[in-house]
Amino acid sequence: MPHVYTNGIVTFYETAGDGDAVVLIHGSAVDLRIWDHQVPALLAAGFRVIRYDVRGHGRSMVPPTGYTWENYSADLGDLLNRLNVDRPATESLSVGAVHLVGLSMGGGIALQFALDFPARVLSLTLIDSALPGFTYSDEFAARVERLVEAVRSEGPRPALERLWLSDPIFDGVRRFHDRFEKLKSMVLGYAAADFLDRGEYRPPPLQISDRLAEITAPALVIFGEDDLLDFRLIADLLAENLPNARKLVLPDCGHIPPLEQPEAVNEALVSFLREASTS
């Protein structure tokens, strides 16, 4: 199994293909399988595809602490530094500059990485992205807090099944039974260690939302027109404040476009990446 040590933990990853590297970063409570529909299209387009399980998710290590944007970014940096371990000895162990594609929390990780390692980012595709420093609505924040409390009192699986899988954030994908079952299998396997970590996170004085103007890589901001208002507002903020961003709205789509509208995501993603690779 492809595992590698990154930033003090063990990270599970998959890689295939050649060409410019595209890194797929999943959202909270799911894992790298969320990209199953995108990998074949990217490989067919001639890209090297890298996807991995973020710490605490999937088959990566579940440490008791360390769930910060800075650690997520450092994990990815170390992964890219060691990714070529199984490739020919004539190649460097390190993967250089990459295209980053992040869904929800994965978008926040991509933004943090772009600030920490700007020279290693060819482009950003931010799909219904999170934005550290954004003030979420009282309603959404209260639902997340109820989930955290339930995870701590009931345990992850029953809390996630009772509260998170029924949350409006998944209304879009819930329309497709087989796709929702795939999502459900990922969510119910999530250890939710970040919810159980009672350490206090002290954000930096300037959060990512305050530093968007520093991120100059080409960016494609994708969001579903039926996503929660919080994430639609974030998409607007990203498109307006990232210096080289464009915005794409997917009709009849909610928070999980890679599952809800895979063909539309693939078409937009391949087109953007080809353009970014030649610019």
C-alpha cells in the first residue's frame, strides 16, 4: 500500500500517470474516493494524478492532535517531497510545482499551501471551498457545534449518521441514491479526531481570508448554485479577491460537485488545467 511519512504522521496516497501533476484534496469527513470520477478524465488528458487521504481521514494516520491548516499544508508539502520514492532512481524524490484541486476543506488546504509554498503552485481549482477566517452564519455554525458535541458524547459514527448525513449540506448529492451511498460509506468511516481534539487552536493574526491578494496563481472557483449560502458567499469572495481568478457556477448542483455533476466538473477542470499548463 502506498504510504509515506509526512510531518510526523503516515499518509496514504495514490498516484498514476505522467505529465504535469494534479493534486486532488478531499473535503472533511470523506476521503480520496470522492475523486473517483475525476481521475480517469485527468489521466486521459495527460496529467499525472495524485490524491491522498488528509490526516485523520481514510487510510491515513489518525493522530490525536494537529488538525490545523498549517499542519495540513505541511503534510502536503512533505508528501510532495517524498512522492517519487517508487519511481526511477534518475528522478528526484520531490515533485515540483503542481496544480491543486480542493473540495470544501480541501480548498482551504490548497489556499494555505499556496501561501506557504507559492513557488510550488501552478494553479488552484477551488470547489465549494472553505475559507479560513470567513465568518460563517450563525445557523451553520450552530449545526457544526451540535455535531461536535454529539461526536464527543455519542461517538463519531452515531453522531455523523444522525446529524451530519442528514444535514442540508448534502441535499444535492442525496438525490442520487448510489452516489449518496458512496458518500455515506466514507462519512461513516471517518474517525472525527479533529472534533475530539480539545486543544485550542489560535489562528494567526492574518488568516487566509486576509491574505488572498498574495495568491497570484491562476485560480478557478467552482461552486454549485444550490450550495449553502455560506459557501456561495465564499466563492464570491475568492473570485473577487484572488488576483487571477475566474468563477464557474454549476446549475442544479449542491456542495459536492465531483459526485453530483462529475462530467461538468471534469470538462471545466481539464480545460482550465490545460490552459494553466501552457501559460
